Amino acid sequence: MVSTRSKLGSNILTLDTDASFEARYYAEGAANVVFEISSLRGPRAKGVDFGDPGTSTEHGIPKIDPRLEGKLLRLRKDLPSVAPVIESQQHFEEQIEPLFPAGTLVEQVLCKITPQFIEKCNKELRSSENERDAKLGIGRPRKRWGTYLAVAEPHATLITDMRYDDEHASTEFKPKWLAQSPSAPPGSKRCRTCALRAMRNVKENKKPEAIGVSTDFCPLSLVSDSEAVVATAVEPILLKSRGAPLHMVSEKAYALPYLHNLPLLRLLRDLQVKKDPKGILKADPSNLDFMTAMTLRDCTFFLKVGALHGLPLTDLTHSRQIPDRDHSDARVEARLGDLDLKTLDGNKADYWRETEQQLIDEGWYTKTEKVPGPKASCVCFLSKQG
């Protein structure tokens, strides 16, 4: 294992190919691929020491490196629209991290990687491309095939592992636009997220009865003062949770009161409003605050809920307060992630403006869109206000 200095922290890891560990494909999005690091000890090892000369071993196997404990490895794809890792990390540390209390974000720790390591990871990606696994949901999604990691990228990030385990159930979702778009017409019956969802359902020719309303939620409901309204959003979110059945007993009981009036969600909403008060149609797309707002509108909320057996109950009234320390040992843990810098590559600014104008002109905000046949049910908080 090699350490190096960076402006973004103290000594950081350099990952290279080594027979003592392997990076296993876990998941991916449009811009990055996430790997879990496994050692010769077996799957889901908490971390691996990569063989510094003189490093202590146990039975001939390098000991676990504590800097990798509870981490996943995220590598960027070789796409022109994806910013270099060092640029994204700088934006995260200078523009995003100061906005939130400690312990409320998925930690991003910079590490260095070699071309040989990336080639090894690309080989792992290619081996994950097969129809059988894709259909079972355990390999690369078919739409992601053919896109690989940037071999020339010298950096990666280690991120907090928010997956379920023997002690927790977990779920994740995108809160999206927690406040109405400043460009929306007065008297709108749909928020920005629900309007876009309705338009896409029609454009994709989904029949009203086939639209999974039970799995949809309105972002505005998540930050409602009413616990009953918050429950309408939390229910479909928990349907997607993962973990042993034992956890499901406690999940609803603890997650709902935890999320109701959760300061983290309200802070996220307030920041979205503060960073983009004018709206997409009037904002300067090159403005850093606007780009930060768009980043905050596309982040992911990760939630872990503790099991019932033997874990001390956390005072949920206390844990709902904005923490001033890392609450990773709490019964319910919530963090925001996927806060990568948005770039204007690929004509994103034009796409954002065109989409917003289409939602306005075609009546998707006001529920006056012209579509054949009956309209699908709407879960939007605004639609239920009369």
C-alpha cells in the first residue's frame, strides 16, 4: 500500500493490482461504477491492506486496512460529460460539505489508482455483462453495457457503505425537487417531479392502470408538517428496502417518526430554494449556485434502520435534531450521497430549459395536458390540496 499527500486531506491510499484483494462489481449509475473490495478472507471484507513492505500479516494474509473499513470504491466512467474525480471532489469539499452538518453526508475520501488497477476493474465489468445475470438483476444492466472506466483517471473515491447487513435494513431514494419549481405557473396542481413523471409516463405510452402509483411518492409530501402526509411518501420508499425480514418489523415503526420533520430533508429543501431562486428559465446555467442547486436536486438519500435484537433504542426525538457529530451508531442513520458536480457538457442547460418549457406549455404542471383516454391517478401533494 502506498500513501500520498493531497490538498484534500492527509495521507491517502494508492490502489494497484495485487493478488491479495479484488474489486467486485456492485452497482452503477450514469457517471460512476461502485465496487466492493474483497480480500482473500472472503466477500464483503471491510478493507484490505495492499501490501506495504513490512506490513503485519495474519496467517500470511495482509491485515485489514482501517481506512477501508465500511467503505465502497467508486470509479468514474470514460464519458465526456463526467468531470474528473479531483474536480468533483474539490467541488464536494468546498461547495457541498460546508452546507451540511457533520455525519449527514455519505463520506467521500479521495484515493489514487493506477491504470493497471482500472484495467482490472474494466475486466470485472466485462465479465458482468451477460444476459442471464442482467435478467436476474445481479449483473450490469443491459443499457450500461459497452461503457467502461476512464483508464487515464488517476483518482477514485472511497464512500460510506450504506448497504444493509446483519444488523440493519436499508433503502435509498432520490428526494428530487423538495420545493416547487420557481418557473411553475401559479395554481399548479403538480410539483416539478410529479409533472415530469406524468409527462414521461405518457410519452412512454404507459397505460394508467400500469403506472405504479403505489411505488411513487411526491417529494413535497416528504417535508410536510403532517405525519400522515409524510407517511404517504415513506410507505412506497420502504417497499424498496432491503434486508432480513427481522428488520422489517422495526423499519416502519422507527423510520416514519424519524423522517417526519427530519431537519436534513428540510435543510436540503431550503438549500435548493436558496441556490436557485429564479428557476431554470431565468438562471445563468454557468452560475455555481445554480449548478449546486441542480446537484442537490439529483442527490440520493440513504437510510439504514437497526434491527430489534439486542440493539439499544435511540431516542428518536433527539436523533431527529440536526446532529453536530457522526451518528453512525444511531438506530436510524440517514445520509445524502451522489453529490457530484453537475457539468454543462452534453447541452444539459438546453435540455433543462426545454424540459421545463415543455412542462409549462403542455399543461403538465396545471394538469391540463391533452392526452387520450383517462388520466392516471396522481400522488402529488398539490393535487390533493384541491
